[in-house]
Amino acid sequence: MATPRELTLALITRYYETFNTGDREAFLALLTDDVQHDLNQGGCEIGVSTFRTFLKRMDHSYREQVVDLQVFANDDGTRAAAEFFIDGTYLNTDEGLPPATGQTYHLRVGAFFEIREGKVSRITNYYNLEEWLRKVGA
């Protein structure tokens, strides 16, 4: 029988595998209804429907894949962290950011999670926005 830590490691790994497939409904099914999404250098959004809207905006402006994923979890499986790289292409200009011309980027990202009843209840992502801006030629 898997330990709570092992179940959380599997959940976060599946979270990123599902992200990479582009199956957004399967991805959203891994989240609690009241998921808290802390945006990098931004605010906090609550709920699956808000997260769905965020993903639509992101999918319009970016094509991204998670690579070199490393996942960590505490013993009781209630918290986790991940470090990875995003391989991306900037497809369409995102509001408030430089014009998109198909620029590619490879960027280190850190993420932190809270887990409740086998689903992600909080996700917080951190990356170096200044580094991303340099990579897209801003």
C-alpha cells in the first residue's frame, strides 16, 4: 500500500504529465473545486473555473512543456514542491508583455503545492520574469 508521501509524489508527477499532454479537462480534474492559484508576481485566483480561464489565456499565448521534473513531498503528503524547466514558445502577445514573434525560451520554475483529499488545493509558481523577458528579447 502506498504511503501518503508516495501518493502525493504520484499526483504531482501526474499533474505535470497531464499538463504536457494538453488535456486541460484531465488536468483540471486533479484540482479541488476551491483550488488556490498564486500567480508569479501577481495575485491569487480561487476555483477551477478561474483556473480554466487562466489556462485558456496561457494556451493562447504560449506553447509550453515541462522538462527535467523533480518532485518532493513531505511525509504526510499534504505539501509538495517541484523544480523543473519550461521549454516554451511565445505564440501570441500576452497583455502587458512584449510582442510575441514565436520566441522560444528555456526557464527554471519552482512550484509549491498543498494537497487535500488526493487533489491539489493550492499551487504557487515562481520563475524569474526578468530572465524570461531577456529570453524573449524585451
